[in-house]
Amino acid sequence: MNRADNTARPACRNPAECLKVKNPGMMILALLLSVFVSVLLWRGLPSFIDSINRMLFGYDELFIPAWLHGTLQMFFAIYVWGSLFPFVFFSLLANLPDKKKRSSTRLPFVSVIIPSFNEESNISRCIESAFAIDYPFYEVIVVDDGSRDLTVPIIENYNVSVIRLRDNHGKSAALNRGLERARGEIVFFTDSDSYLDPMVLKYLVSNFSDPFTGAVAGKVLLRKTDSYLKRMQAIEYLYGQSVIKEAQVRSGYSVSICPGPVTAFRRDVLLEAGGFKDRTLAEDFDITLDLLEKGYETVYEPRAIAYTSAVNSWSVLKKQRIRWSRGHLQVYREHHQTLFTGKTGLLSLFWLPYALFIGFGSAFLEMMFIVVFPSIVVLSAMPLTFLKFGIAYMLVMECLTALQGAISLLQSRHNSVSLMLSTFLTQPYRIFLSYTRVVAFSDELKNKRSTW
């Protein structure tokens, strides 16, 4: 019998509650304020930029071709409404009052499940961090998915429950094997290249007071930010959590993705959903939508932290992000019937379509811009004028982008000097991510094989 059969959800008192919308009045106010700020910048900054150009180069706007001026203003308008407006809106949503439910004081037995594959350099730290968790009742299960290095001998040095798969079956299969052996009412999953904050289970478990809470997602932080690539990933992770996830949970009740390194589930709810599926490369995204479609909520708990390793190689990062992007496309294909339906509240009406169409659409637009803009400059018959007149636009947009990153860091309270300065250097990284999304889209159309 399903949990929903035993515990009836209270009837909706108004349309906002039925659509799982928190703070509807303040959301509308945030939207209007975001539009006001964006219109102000859209209409006001081009005149300011023109003044800078005249001051720097002595150009009178009358001698600048109308088409050149219009082209630059068009690019600026796309930036304002495609990047700046969503950021302002999401940042305001992320700061709305959070109507938290009563915390649970129960301490149920928890199964900590760690899937691993060729992780000889990380598995010891992960297991030791699991043993250091400040929680009275839990077990640790490690599932090795056919590792060909020294992962298994290292695991066997610890007093943990070990499941060894002779062949590599994929991450979903490893997670399900751990779920089969788990004895806990709550099952907690982490990755073998992560290590855990000692308070992680107490924070996660405290959010299960509502019987319709199916999963609780924690926060993922990077261990080190000692290189350009690591700092870019840190800024990206912090934006996705301190702005996007906070905005999702404060405007609705759930987040769209419960991350692999730090998520706890009700075991019976996970079994009711059929466990993890191997139909996509993004099993964490897939299972989150499975739970949401069954009427459960997926909560966000930023105090529950897992630290993970950042990729420090462009080639490895390319492979990782292509796999992630392909996985997301596969999840959208599997759950296409949920989009725009309101079945999961604001997530299906807004957040999921936004991530799909804006996330991938902007990647194609950015790649087109990289080709089109230099072509316009070369074919304009006045390339130096175009570049001189356009450089102020580019500098202003870069400063606005850096401001977005800085605000994200301040909201997440991870505002180190190195990260703050790195917000001015995000453009190459953003172009790289757009490139990986375009490649992922192409690979998915070709149905290329990929594994974890």
C-alpha cells in the first residue's frame, strides 16, 4: 500500500496552495521589481555607454551608422532579458521568507550508501568521513561496481557492509543494490569522491517531519579552489544552490534535483518509485522527478554539506559536462508529460521548462554569437570602428556578469577574495559550458554510448 493511501494530504485551500506556490503576493512583487530594474538598465545603460564612447574616442553618435548602433543595442537587450532579468528575479525569490515546517526530533535508523567505481584515491576519505558522522543510529554500506584498481582492498580494511559487483553495471544498479541491503527507515546516498560534514545526517533527518517529504537534498561544496577551473566550478555550484535552489524552495516547496553526493530518502518512498532507473545518465534528476510526480516533496537543507572534488582538467570536465547535459536531456524526454502541466507545481510550470529551453537555447545562441559577431565585424567595412564602439558594451556586460557572481557568493557566504576576483573571468568558462551543451545535444541526437 502506498504512503498516500495511509496519510491523506489536506485539501487545497486556494489555487496557490494547489500549485505548490509559496508567497504568491511577494513573488509577483519580485517579478515586477525585476522587470523595473531590467527596463531601467535596458533603456538607461546604452546612453551611458554612448557617453563613455564619446569621452574615450571622441565619436559623435551622428557619425556612427544606425545599423551598427542598433546591432550592439540588440545584443545588449538579449543580455539584459536573457541573463540579467532572470538573475534579479531569482535572487529576489531566494531571499523571500522561508515558511519552514516543524523540524522532526526523531532519530530513525539511517543507511549510508556509498557507490564506488575505480576510486582508490578517494574512497578512504569518504568512508572515514562517514564513520565521523555525529548521529547515533546508522550503518555504512559500500557498493563497488566492478572496480579494476585497488578500491576493493581498501574498502575491506574498514568495518563496513560491502557489496561487490564483478562487472561494471552502472551507477543506478549500484545504488539499487545498496538499497536492497539497507535496513534504515531513511537511506542516505553520497559519492565515493566526496566527504561529509559530521552534522549531515542530523540536518537531513530533521526535515522528515512531514510524511509527504520524500527526499531531502543537501549542499555540495568543492574541497579546493586553488586553480582557475576549480574557482569557476565553485562559483557555478554556489550560484546553483544559493540562488536557484533557494529560489525554487522559497517560491514553491521542492527542488528539481536532489544531488548524488548528499541526499536522503525515505526508503519506502524510494521503493514505491521503483528505485533508481538506468534509462538516463542523470539518475539523481530522474528519481527526483519520479518522487515529485507521485506527490512527494523534495526539500532543500543547505546546512547538510558534502565536500566533493573539483575537476582540474578541461578534457575531463568536458566529458563530465557532456554526460550531465545528455542525462538532463534524457530525463526531460522521459518526463515530458510533466512539463507545463502544473503536476509538480511551479517546477513543471516554470523551473523545468526554463532550465530546458533557456539552458540549452542560450547555449546555441552563445555559440551563434561567437560565429556571427566576428563575421559582422569583418564584413562591416569598418571593423575598427565596430570594435571601438562595442568594447564599452562588452565591458559593461562583463561587469554586470561579475556583479551577478559576486551577489551569489555573498548570498552563499563564501565570498573569499580569490572567488570574488574570479567573477570577472567567467566568460571563457561560460562559453565552454555552452559548447558542452551543444555537443551533448548533438551526441544525444546521434545516440552515442556513454557510461558513468
